[in-house]
Amino acid sequence: MAIVQIPSLMRDLTAGRVQVTLPGRTLRQVLDALEEAYPGVRDRLCEAGQLKPEVMVSVDGRVARLGLAQPVGEQSEVRFLSVVSGG
């Protein structure tokens, strides 16, 4: 089961939970489980079936370069992060 760290801006959807444990072998499967447990999460993170451009994900401290196809291990830590851009 993956350990998912919930960003502060999404905790209203998880009743304030900072961390949840969910099944999944890929980020897509983990996200599906997250959406099933906490409806509305997918809308905050995805559009048109892909991660929003402003959302970055790390698995075990490394950027998930494969997007939702990124493999997730049995004890992986998953973090959803907002990308900040400047000009």
C-alpha cells in the first residue's frame, strides 16, 4: 500500500487527513483509489485524464517522469506538489 501525503490545499477533501494509505501499482491506480475514498481529488489534480501541468508528483523522493504510468512500490511514498512558476 502506498503512503500518500495530502497537500494542505486538498485536506478539505480528506477530512483534514495529512496522510492516507492506498493500494496501487501505478500512480493512476493510486489516484483512482484516492478518488474513490475522497471524491473530488481527481478534479484538483487532473484534466483530460492526465495530471494538470501545474501538478508535479514525486514517488519516493523522485519526480514521477512517467506521469500517471509511474510505477509505485508496496511501501512507496507519494507526494502531489504544486509547480510554482515565475516571470
